[in-house]
Amino acid sequence: MTGTQLEGPTVIGAGILAEAMRATVPPEYTVVVGEAGELPEIPETDGPVLPVLARRDRLFIGPVIRPGRPGCPDCLESRLVLAREFPEPMAEIDERYPDLLRTWRPPALTSAHAGVAADLAVKLVELDRSAEDVLPVMVVRLIGIGARRARLLPDPMCATCGSLTDDNPEDTETLRPTESVAHSPGSLRTRSLVDDDSFLPTYVDRDMGLVRTLFKYGRGVFPNMSAPLGLRNSTDVEQGIGRTPSYRESGAAAVAEAVERWGGMSASGHRSVVKGTFADLPEAIDLRRLGLHDEHRYDEPGFPCRRWTEESEVDWVWARSLTKDAPVLVPETYAYYRTRLVRPNLPRYLYEVSNGCAVGGSMPEAILHGLMEVIERDAFLMTWYSRRSPAKLDLSTAKTSTMPLLLERIERQTGYTVHAWDTTTEHGIPSVWIGVVDEGEREGRARFLCASASHFDMESAVSAGLLELAPIIAQHEDEDEETQEYARRMVEDSELCTSMLHHSQLYGRPEAQDRLAFLYEGSERGLSEPHPALTTGEPTDLRALLQSTVDLLAEHGLEVIVVDQTTPEHRAGGLSCVKVIVPGMLPMTFGHRFRRVRGLDRAYKAAAAAGYDDVNPDPHPFP
């Protein structure tokens, strides 16, 4: 229904909201009002359009639509869906009663709410006219009266206003290391997200945020936090986890990990356009360098990955080799580990998770942290598959108080004994395997649990590993008899190890401890000195540190490749997001049948050097 313009704006829609808006909104705006959960059709106009939508127990004013500017009611709709508190039952309601929520006028909508909404619309118009680089939305609570201002992040994949550019090799030049300096001496971060007052408001909002809210996570020794992230085309929720000694730090870390996951899900920073075979594309990476699944797996019923050959048709995305300073093509389903949610028909040739994904305040920072994760997991798996006996670290040689305090708290509160092993490989970048052992053999407790970490300072790596391990201990407290019985069966039948949690449950069993014996047969050594770049007393030059690390790995025949996963949502918070790939390094996989060792000669050579004819056949114990 089209209203008539008197001295106010053109108003499309009817009811008390429409009348209130007509009385307050400036005449250059077109106001589109939906009092029954759905907006009328928005007209094409050269001027600004203000949507006003009543939906269930909320009233949403905005975002203001301007020609050529991303951000529209469809973007709002997608954010509202992704941020739902109970996505699965709400999806069932939507499917069963498709018109229920879209044609239902909220009974709590009163003239008082309309008056508040009209006043907020005026404020929103003022914000829209300013030079703010945000897209504000006013939210009114209809049960009682409450109002707040929220920030809408436009959806780059929106069918109405999204405008993804085609993926191209030239854009990978932004991945070249540029000037980047840490915010403080010894840090590997360009800024502190904890001290950045704009970080959490950019991403956390109960109605329309990438992260709906923050929760305390588990019953661990330290104050861990989780940040739930809704996924496109799915009722699944991905969790960002923050593991630090304080709730404030853990909250920021959890949101940062959730935002990282957002970039790793699917290509939403560009449109993938390259399709072809390895044989026909000279820039394409040889998948054999990434590690293939055991050959017989491809013939198993239900195995989700196809057998790859040089003639296989693949959808590719552009990445950049920092080692060769050249663009390279990587399979889209490898660069983005949940591509199947938005492109379910793409063939997948390799099982891959979030290996090497990271966010940072600069591109070098993000790449550096992604690279360290790849190195950490490779070091862990190289130790496992080779069964070499790593040196045990004497943690009493620590030079700072942080790590000893973390260690003491874990042992005192959990009753476990902590062990740390130096798993550093041929390149010399420090990596550690942290394990806890229940020497009291308590009933219902895992006998062994572990985690790993890598850092340019071994003492910092140990601290990071302890913080990773603490919530894992809590996760395995008081396991019921059914869980323990399944774990016993996994010891006898590795094929039953099919999920991430199964790996740690298996090695929590007393019957599996003999598989870990090689860990205790090495010598002991103290903690190594930090990398010189961290000991100058000046903020670390992250560009120089990254370049020297790339050069170091090249000396050992290892190439560093980076996929730019940065989306407009990342840029809104001043972040970069990447996936780092190092062909030849061992990738972490979960579920024993998904392991990828075939073709990775480093693992077989290390096993031979340790006196074995083959790599370790048992499932790994990570995390």
C-alpha cells in the first residue's frame, strides 16, 4: 500500500508505524514499513530508503539503503538467520510453517513503541548523513520497551546488493609481506584486540552479529570462552574458543577465532572462476605434494573424497607462493574447508580442516600465525608417524613466571602430571608436544591427554600448549561407561576412530599407553633461547620475521603458499584472514581413515631413521 506524501517522506506500508514515520522522517527518504514480519517490495529510487520491520519481539529500523552502497534488508535477514539462538528448531518451524513468522503482526507493538521507533529513525537518519564508516540499525524491544544501536555487516554474498569480484592472480600480490610491526616488544601481534574498544561491537550482537554472544566454555582450570558462529545453509554452529588466563582476553580470542572460521568456510571475498585439470593449468598445485589418502580408502562405501588424477576436473582459487613470489592455483575445496555448504556439488579430493587458517591485524601477522600452526601440527605428526623419541623438556629452566604458574595450576587442580617434549623438526623452529598423565590411575579419568604448540620462543610455546590442554582435561572428566567401552573398542579397531573427540578418548584408555612408550625414551634438555627477533627490547618486525622464516623453510625444500581468505566482514574490523599451506608438511586430520600421509616422503624417511619400515599405523592422539 502506497501512502501519499504530505510534508513528510513517501511511506510504503500502513499502520501505526507508518504514521509515526510519516510525521518524523525527512522528506528525501522513502520509508518502507512491514508491521507483520515482512517488508513490502522496495521501490527503485535514486534517494535513500529507510526500512522499518517488526519481527516477533523486535523492531528493526534500518539499514538505510543508498544506491551503490552494500547493505540492505536482505543482508539483515541473512544475519538474523545466522545469529538465531536455536537454529535447528527454528529452521524446522520455518519449514513447517513458512508464513507463520512472516505474516504475524507482533501483538506487543503499541503506539508507544511506534513513537520510540520514530524518534530512533530520526537519529538513524542523522547517523546516515554523517561520514561514519558503519551501517547502523536501531533495535527496539517490543516486550516492554528497550532500544539500542547495532551494527550491520553487509553480506558480500547477498543476491540483492552483493558484488563479489572474480578471483584473479593479480590480487594475490596483496599477500606479499609488507611493513608490519608488533604493538609491543616480544609480541607477534600488531594490535591488542583486548584493548580495542571497537573489536567486540563489530562482531558480537545478539540479533545480527557474526557472533551472537559469548559463553563460558567448559569447567577448565582457566577462564575459557566460546563464541558461536552460525553457518550459511546449515543449522550447524561453529565455535570459536578463547583459552587464556582471563575472561576478558579469552572473550576477544574466542571472537577472533570465530571470525577466522568465517573466512575459512567458503569463498566469500571473491567469486571463484577457474576450472580445469592439473594437466592443463601450469600454475596448479600438484595434490600429491599435499599428501593423499591411503589408496584403498577411495573405494570404500561412503568415503567423501574422490580419487585424484592429473586429468581430474577441479575448481581452483588463486593463492600466492611466498617462496617463489608467484601466483599458484589451489583446489577451492582445499582452500575453504566447508565449501560444500554453499557449493555442495563440487568434488572433494582431500579431507581438510582449518589447518593453517589465521587472522591478524596485518597480512604478515596473519600469515605468520597460520604458518606457525602448520609447523606445530607437522612437528606433532612427524613425531607420531616416525615414533622417534623426542627430548623431554626440563620445565624448571623457565626464565619467566608465566609458564611455571600455568603448570602449577594445572597440576594442582587436576591431579595430572605434565610432560613436555621438544618436537622441533629439521628447520629448527621450536615446537612442543604437551602431555598430561594420570599417574594415580583414577577411575573415570583419561590416562593420557595432549596438545601441541609452536612459537619462536620455546617457553611461550609451552605456555600456549598448556592453555590449549587445560579445557581438554575438563572435557574428559568423568566419562561414562559407554564412552569408555567405545574407547576400549577403538584400541582394538582403529576404524572406529571417526571423529576429533575419538582420538583423545582412545589414548585416554590404559590399554593404549604402550603406544606412547617412545615418548619417554629420549634424553632431557632445558628450554632453548628465544629467537633473536624477540629479545631486542623493541617491537618485533613481523615482515622481517616472516620473510626470514619463509627463507629458512626454503633451505629445507619447503614452499610457503598463502590463500587470501579475507572477506568484507574482516575488513570491517581491520583484519586480514589467510590459509597457509606448506606442501610436504603433514596435515592434521581427524578420523583415522582420513589420514593423509601417502606421498609425503619426510614422514617415511623420519620413520626409517627411527628404525621402522613404515609410518606409525595407529590413529594419532591429537588433540
